[in-house]
Amino acid sequence: MGEVWLLALLALSVLSTLLHFTLRSKSARYRFDRLALISWGSTIMFAVDSAYAYLEGEVPIEVSAEAALLSITLVAVAIALWLLSLVLGRR
């Protein structure tokens, strides 16, 4: 199975890191650091998984409808966890 979702998570990781460092005044309120931590953790986890899959002979990147759906799902779950941490952190 292809690792298109790794590219989607990498894009989210870079974007959240840029948001954290460029919007420092709002970062304390919106906690972009948490989003960056969640997304970078997922990216590293899937990068290790992809490396092992590549060593076992799988195709490095395969574009398919299933991979695109998984990419959307993973990004949505990361954002949902970040939003949940914002809501629970304000209590």
C-alpha cells in the first residue's frame, strides 16, 4: 500500500510548525504547538513504518482512492485531537 498519507501528514506538520512560529502571539491561545506535536509524532511514526515497508519490497508511493481517503482521515483525526485538547484545556 502506498504512503500518500505520509505526504499529507508531512504537509500538516510543516504547516502547523509554520503557524506556531509565525503566529506566536496567537499560538498561546490556539496552541499550534500541540497540533505540531501531534502531526510530527504521526509523521515520524508513519515514516518509520514506510521505511520498513520499502525494505520489504513494497511500492514507495502509490496514488489510489483508498490512500487519498486515508490521508483525509488521518489529517482529520489529528485536527480533531488538537481541537479536543483545546476544549479540554480551557476547563
